Amino acid sequence: MRAYANIADELEQAGYNSADLIRIKQQLNHYLNVREIIRKASGESLDLKPYEADMRHLIDTYIEADEPRKISPFDIWASWS
């Protein structure tokens, strides 16, 4: 996938004809589908959508930030320019 992504826009300049481009794209789609089938069968694909509301609630309830504090006078440099 990475190698294809690196050269996808320049396949014709690399010497591939239109039949090769069609065949490569078909193979790419085939293997992407195979990868997705394997992910689902092995339980590796996890959809977090059902948990979003609960995660947002936990973040809003238990995570808080204090007001920012100045640790270095960077605004001095802005006045020099």
C-alpha cells in the first residue's frame, strides 16, 4: 500500500499503460477487501462509535485543566520586532 501510494500519481510516467493501471487498481481493491475481512474475522477492527458519548462524559467529568501560567516571557521578543 505504501509503495503504491508513493507512486500512484506517477504510474504512467513510470511506464505503466492504461491496462496495467486498471489491473493494479483491481488488485489493490481486492487486497484491501481481504485485509478488511481478516480484520473483522480476527476481531481486530473495533468501532468506537458506540462508546463516544460515554468517553465524552468521562473526559468532561474527570479531566480538567487549570488556567495557563506564564513560564517564560516570550512576549518580550514580540515587542522587539
